[in-house]
Amino acid sequence: MVNVLIILILLLGPYFGLAPFSLSESVKARVGITCVFLFTGLGHFLKRQVMTEMVPRKVPESWRIPIIYLSGVFEIAMGVLVLVNAWARIVGAVLCIFLVLVLPANVDSAIRRVPFGGHGAGPIYLLVRIPLQMFLIGWIWQFAIHQIP
């Protein structure tokens, strides 16, 4: 459950922390999106072995680590590109789609009680994880897709 708190702090911290500066709401909010996806993307490299357990069992063993690395690079790249005004809308849409696509893997991980990122708490973790993911999608929609200066 600590990861949920970290993600919320990373997402909301820049929005409120950058309030004294003359930045648009969209830029402040997208800095938070960047922080979240840099954090989660780096986790793919720093916690590689544990993250491979989150990959659904249907995926062949030999594909798991490459999938973890590719998704980590993807998350980091999208986290950086969402800051570029010209790319923010398309990147925001891609991130929303990505979050919807990984939701089944998160549900599966919680059901299997994978000991990483709160999933070890089991299905009860989904009561927090799913609303968090929906909130993140809404945040991205509002500040990366809808509200670009």
C-alpha cells in the first residue's frame, strides 16, 4: 500500500508544490505525471525479478524479462514526452490506453498475491488500486489531453 501513497505524492506533489510559480495548471500536473511514470518505469529495472512475477502466467518465461524492460523504457519515455506540449495530447491518450491495458495484469497479480507493490495483500488491494488507476487516467485526461495551453 506504500506504493499507492508514493504514487499519489508524486502525482499531486508537483501540482501543489509548483503553485507559487507562474506555470499553467497543465504543466504542473504533467510534471506529476512525469514523476509517476519515471518512478514506475525505473521500478522495471530496479525490481526486475519481482516484476516478472506480475506478468501473467500465459506469457512464456523467455518473454517476461524483455517485456519488463520494454515496458519500463516505454513508461520512462512517455513520462518525459508528456512534458512536451506538442506531444502531450497523443502521449496522454497512449498512457490512458496503457493503463487500461495493464489493469488485467494488476488484477491477476493481486489475485495471485504477487509480493510486490501491494499486490501481496490480495484482492482487497484492488479496492485501492483500481480507483487509483482510474484517478490517474482522469488526471492524465484532464491535464495532458483536455487542458493543453
